[in-house]
Amino acid sequence: MHGRTVLLVGGFTPTGLTILTQLAERGAQVVAITPKLADPLPQLIIPTLRSTSGNELLFAEECDMRSPASIQAFCTQLIKASNGTGTNSEPPRLDAIVFVHEYAHIGTMYGASPSAKETDAEERERRSLGTFLMSTLLLPLLLRAPPERDIRIIDVINPYYAAALTSFDPTTPLKSKTASISQLEGDRSLRSLIFGRHFQRVLNALASPAAPPTDESLKHVPVTPPTDSNISFVTTCPGFSRRETIAPLLGASGKSTLGMLLYMLLYPIIFIFAKSANASAQTPLYTLFMPTAMRSRQEDVPNIKGGNLYRESAVVQLPTQHGMLLMSEESIGRAVWESYEKSVEAWKKREDEEVKAAGLEDQIGNTTAASPSAGSSGKMKES
């Protein structure tokens, strides 16, 4: 990984920290995204890893993945950065983008109030839309890279995707009040999976040469073979993690006493069947380190292929014929893409309205604080 640059989103989560540590030890230049640079975790982790790994090319950059304005500002700044000047300028090098922020479970399996469920639904949508928005905004930068450069986009999803197969609607995210937590999380995971497959279709279409002009006198129409892009969008599922799947599901990651009690009582079983953060990071690391068909020179070495789902360091298919149909139909992938586009526009509009409302409240508050009350004015006149 020496000489390679990795953008790590969610690098300060348990699984993300493991990936960050492995990349640091292998000499990669890593830019880890954090909502606020002033947070103590990045200020502690980055200098510590620089010291322990001997790798000074570790950085933290501010970007709030829950804010479309923050994502757009970060991507714009990254795209505008260049090496050299004038005609010799080159786009900044970016060899991989790893999205780990989608993996953590959202919601508990019991006792959630209607307002908490609504908040969880908004958070699910923000995480998926954050991946979509950053991927599409950085696509022009990735396309400007030399075609021989091997570039990876890795999206880490939760393991509930199979639970949403029967209720999946590509045009509308599942928000039913009667749906189970596994269905809600599965819908988010499956939607991200189908988006990744369609994103790879788009990349391959952009890499394929244009069809040559045809002549009516020709008996055979020339066929241009499709070309695989040097950019691979890979979806990975680490499985069930103790810290990021089971603990939030039981409510043990918050302030719930019942959740902590359940987690402690069930911990012997959880320890056996769920994974540590180090084990959860192995499949994303596998898809990051293994060669693609473009790079592999040995036939017996497995290759990473874009558009696939990897679990336990191997390609897996969705169960049932319906699941395989969801992955293979281009129209379904296009519907998910268009659904994301509409949701992003609505997301931006909501944020603009919230910013305006907050600015108006601050303005009213400042005006009220600056103007004296009627009582104080009277006392001033009497004095």
C-alpha cells in the first residue's frame, strides 16, 4: 500500500479503526473523515498511529456525512486540489474510498418510541445518501486518473439484506411503522448493495469505447466488446459484530440499563457467534488488498471484481431467484439510483430550511437581547 492514498469514511468506528491501523502499518496515505476536527478521538488517534506505525501520512479531515452541504464542500475542495500548475497540473491521487459509516446497526429491538423510530429512519436515510452523494461527486476526479491505475470503492453494509427481499421497493425506502428492525435495516443494506452493482455498470459503460459507425452495405455489424473499468465498486458485509451490530440491537450502546444487562447476560453467546472489530474488518481489507483481474498475473489467485458482494472474503449471491433478479436487472438499479437522486434533493432542501430557520431564531434572539425592556426604560427615565 506504499504510495497509495485511501479516503476512509467512518474511520473512527470500531471496524474503521482496525482498517485505519492496518493501512497505517502498510504505509498507505490515509485521509480519515470526521464530523469535527475538534473531537478528541481524531486528535488522539492520528498522532498515536503516526508514532506507533512510523507512518506520517495519516490525516484527519472534517466532513459531516449527515450534511449534504458539508459533503459537497469537502468534495469540491478535494477536486480543486491539484499537483503542479497550468497544463502540468494533475488531479490529487486517490486510490481507494472505503465507506465504513453505513455498517453500524441503527435502532433497538424493543421499547423504541415513535419519535425515536422516526429519528432512526432519518439516520438510515442520511447514511445511505451520504455514500451516494460522495461517490457521485468524486466520480469526475476518479475518471481523470490514468486508466492503468487500480481504484477501489468499498462500501461496508450490515448483514440484514436478506430480510428485505420480499418487501423491497426500489423506488421508495421502507419506512413502515409495522416493519421489524431487521426489515428496516435490511432495506437500507439491500438498497446500498443494488446501488453498488449499478454504479459498477455505469463505470464499465464509461470505460467501454464508443461503438464504431456502421455501414448499411456491411453484412456484419461490428461489435465492440465491453471493457471493465479500472474503478471497482465493491460491496462487503463483515457479518454480525459485537460492538456495531449486537450491542446497538440490544440497546447496550446507549444509556439503557436494560440493554447493558441483556448484553452482559448474553455475552458468552455473543462472544462465540459475533465478531470482534478486528474480525469484522477482514473482509473489507481483503477486497482492498487483493488484486483485480487487471492487476493479477497468476491464474490461481482470486480476483476482486466490481459489482459483487463479498462476505467472509468470498463472493456471495443473494438467496432465491428474486434476490438474483434484483441484482441482475439494470432497471432496478436505475430505479434505486433515481430514488437516491430525488432523496438527495429533498435532503438538501430540508437542510437549507433548517439553516434558514436557525438563522432567523438567532436573529430574533439577538434583537430581543439588544432591545431594553419597557420596565428598564422607565427606571432609566426616572433616574
